[in-house]
Amino acid sequence: MQVITREQAARFAPIVTFHPDEKHFPCSVDWLLQRAQLRKRDDADFHISAPPQAALAEFNSGDYFLDVSAEAWPGEALDDKHVTTPMYVAAQEWDDCIEITYVMLYAYQGGQTCVGLIGELFHAIANHYGKHQGDLEWVAVRVSKDYEQVHSVGYAAHGHVTYYPPQDCLMEGRHPLVRAALSGHASHNGKDRKPQDWVYSYQLPEVFGITDLFADSGAIWAPHRQPDRMLEIIGLDDAGVPVSDQVWARFRGRLGKREEIRFVNATRLDGGELRFDQTIVVHTIVALGKVMNLIPEDLSEGVGPEGPGARDFVQGLRRQGAVLHLA
């Protein structure tokens, strides 16, 4: 049983634009699994190389994790600046709408973008803060039950979803335009923003900021434009049984191993060297942040995200209540 078909999902599929300096692109789960090992915490002897989806469905608890090979970290190759890997689609019925969640899988998340505000403004990447194996991002589109009208679009960034009515979103017909943050891939609404812009997740006014930086001049991901509509239905029914052949939907473990992350250097967005004065600014702020215990824990602890089986939007075909008044 499914709430949605590929054809219905294609009507509202997001169009994602990447920053031109992005180095870690999406991938399919089958591509990723061919370049990973399934492992178990506290059991060094357990490992399955290139596990099939069925292995993730069987060994699905939080005790298990994927160890993703470095060869996979860039993601699947682009086709003339176009991403051609599938998006995964989960759908659930509320009392007053259908919520369609478009799930985006990555093999790796890159370093943390930041901005120096002392003197001349400059952007940088603070390596290796923010890096970890695996990444799972999503956009939620709430539509009418006849699959004709968009009611709201939810942009997920750092685990939090912000909903906007369609008139407050950048749209191409019924397709929301999504800007993926450089390195971290968080989803952002570009409405009323400059072609290259950023939002702060932390700011020390006139000194420094941790940012989500995005632009609309890099690669494009529009799965509904592909000849075979690169959309795969994913989800679990009310008994926890996968609704499609995407049986990795049951996996609740981590899509990447846990690693301790340390600051090593700062670079330009393209990986080149910063000017000496810019390097001093970033290194000084990081040093002060350590002393004052201001470094967010998620930057210094690299751990892959939870698999789809741990996500509310994958579990079950119905959600109780009416939600449109929340949009």
C-alpha cells in the first residue's frame, strides 16, 4: 500500500540548486552501499562489505552504522552540471492534506562555512568542523488530497523544518525551488534573497559568524525532468513493513560512523588558501571559541545521520490531526 505514486510525486518535486563550490553531491542508496561497510557498535568482528538493502532491513537497530569509503564522499558524478541520482519520496495523509517528503541522500557532509566580519567581509570553510560521513536532508510539501494544490512548503535545515505558504516561496509552477547550503546541504527558501546569500546559525556581531551559504549558480537537481522520473517511493506502513522495494526504509542506524572532529585549518570556499590576515581572524576566533566553550557540539563531533527508519515522516501512512493552520 502506498499513499502516493511516482507520477503524483513528480508534480511537486523540488528543484534544488547547489553552490558552485559544492564538492559533495547526492547519491542513491544502492550506489552508496557498494562503497560502504555495515558495522556494529561494540562488535568489531561484525562487518558486511557492500551490503544489500536487505542487510540494512535485517540489521536495522541503532546499534548498526555504515562506514562509508572515502571514494564515495564526492557523491555520484554530475551530467553536465545536473544531478541525475534519485530523490526518495515518503508520503503521509493528515486529516486535511497529504504531506510529501522529498529525501536527499549524500555520502558526505563537508566543512563548516563561516564569515569573517572584521574589516573586509570574507567567506571561508573551517576544516574539519562540521564534516561527517553520510547526510540526509529533506523538503516537505503539503498538498491537497486531490494532488492538485500546494498548501505549504517546509524547508529542513539542521533537523528543523520551517513552513511557508507557496506565495512566500520561490516556485516554478508547483515545484518549489530549494537552495542547498554549501557543504552542509541544508535546504533553504531563496525568496527575497540575493543570488548568493547566507543565514547565520551563530553570530558574534561585527566579528564572525557560522553560516549556511547558498547560491543558485551551481549544479541543478530536478528529478521530475529526467526521462524516467528519478523518484523512489520510500516508507513503512503502520505495521513497519516497507511500502516499496526500498527496504532500507527500515534502517534506524547511522548512515556514517562516529568520529572526533578537530579544527585543522581554514580555506577559501573553493579550497584555496585564505589571505594571511583572514587566516588569523578564523584561527583566533576558533581559539577563543574553544577557551570560552562556544564551539557547538555538532561541529566537533562527526556522526552520520539516523537512517530513514528513525524518521517520523517515514513511519506510517497516516498522521493524526489537521496541520494546515500551522503552515
